[in-house]
Amino acid sequence: MINIKTEDYNYKLPKKLIAQTPLKNRCESKLLVLDKKTGEITHESFKDIINYLNEGDALVINDTKVLPARLIGIKKETGAVIEVLLLKNIEDNVWECLTKPQKRLRPGTIISFGDASLKAEILEIKNEGITTVKLIFEGILMEVLEKLGTMPLPPYIHEKLEEKDRYQTVYAKVYGSSAAPTAGLHFTEELLNSIKERGIQIVNITLHVGLGTFRPINVEDVTKHAMHSEYYIMSRETADTLNKVKENNKKIIAVGTTTVRTLETIMQKHNKFTALSGETNIFIYPGFKFKAVDCLITNFHLPKSTLLMLVSAFSSKEIILNAYHEAIKNNYRFFSFGDAMFIK
């Protein structure tokens, strides 16, 4: 019986190391290179990632695009201010979302946004702040959201984001996320082109980031945590490329934990990569046997988070927490706009 305590994945982080704004140049972030077996650490700049990739390897990126999914509205009956964060499109214009304060809402409640060109009717109230709503609008939803919504920055970021594209990867193309796959924020077009020129294949998957990625763990026993499902897609072209990489004994490098979860979901089910779409609620924590991913590019994650447990599973809790302490000692920037790790 596996017994993993949430508190074992806690660590103390000085507030000054929580990155509030992105760096001017994406690829100038620091890069902590970690040997997952020995724990050996090297300090680099992110643009040096290219030196750790070899011809024939595959770099797998998540091409999801963040929706301007945070909406501030007014409850029709009382004028109360309600915040809505769109999470997942269930069908047509029906969405799963987070609402606060949820206690003021009932099925049938109407919330109006901005100039009232967008409204939300509450359909169902669920646990943990989750609400199902029907969006009522005219025209194209993305255009309405671009006009009325804002980027759903995490609550630990207090500075205003001057350029909203900085919370998107340069390769983002498929709208659907309510948070950015932040490991990818370090790449520039120039760096990606240099990687391709070295004979490294860059392939994409899509996983729309939602509650499964950013929901905190509220139970003492990690194994009792329920992951929310997130939608993913792998194309035939990506599947074929990755199968060939495996056959040639080259490495698969995942950019971010969302990419890891997609690749491992498919490989655990089929023992090979296959063109597929669906929902995954895979929860990766120590004891997990990786079948798909050889190396991982990732940011520094929140204490006691599912993401910290995933990277610990990829190495070990002791090695990862030691690397985090080294990063703190060396003034690395943490979380969404922070620095990166390469775990090899």
C-alpha cells in the first residue's frame, strides 16, 4: 500500500522569488539542469537547452492556447459582482467554470458581463466552486471573450501583465486552456529554428489546461486526491514520429507537465503512440512507471502541488527538493513566469 503524504512535498519559498512579470527576452531565463538519477546540478541559461538535445531526438510541445477566460460580471437580480473563470467547453455553449462567490448563485441566475453582449445562465452548482453555465451571446465567442475577458493569471501574480501574449507560448494555436503550459514560455521562434537545424524533430500535442493541472491538493493522503479531467489530442503525424524515435532509441523530451501527462496517458493505454483524443485524469506521483518520456523541461512548481509530485516521480522526492533548495539559494525565479529545469 503506497502511503504518500502531501506535507512531504512542502518547502519554504521566499516571496521575493515568485516571478511577477516575464523577462524581456523569453530564452534568457535561468536553466537548472538536473541528472534525475545522481542529482548532479548544472546552472545554465535557457537558450543553452539546445546543447542537451541530440539529432534524432523529439521535442514535444503543447500547442494549446489560453482563453481570455476570466470574466467579471454582475448578478442581474442584485447587482452583486461575480467572477467567472471558464474551464472547459462541455457542449455547444455550455461551460464548466469556477465562480466566486459561489454561495450567491442558484440555477437560473443570470450574470451579465461588460456591455451585456455576453450573459451566463447558471445551470448547475457543484462542489469546490465549480459551476455549469450556458453562455448567451451573439456572433463569435472568441471575439466576445477577446473584448470582455482577461488573461487568467494565477492568484500569486499581482502585477498587471502589459502584453497578454506573454502568457502564451510562441507556438500556441488551439484555443481551450484556462492556464498556460508555462514550461513552453521560454522558447522563442529563433531558438526553435536552431533546434530544428540541429536535426531535432519538434512535434505537437494538445492538452487544454484546466483544474486537473492547477487544482491544489486538499487531502493528507496524496492517493486520495481526485484529479479533474482535461481534454487532449494527439495527431497521426505526431504518433508516427514518436514511435520512430522510440524505435531508433532516441530520446523524447517533453516540454511541460501537461505534455508528460498526455504522452503517458496514451502510452500507458496502448504501449505505443497512437492518434487519439479524449479526456485524461492521470495523476502521476512517486511510484509511477514512465513509458513515454525520457527528459523533461519544466518550471518550478508550487509546494504540495500535483505538478511537484509529477516531477518527483520522474526523479525522486529527495533529488527534486534538493534541486529546489539549490534554486532558492541561487535566486531562481519560481512559478509561471519563473525559471526552468531540465531533468535528464
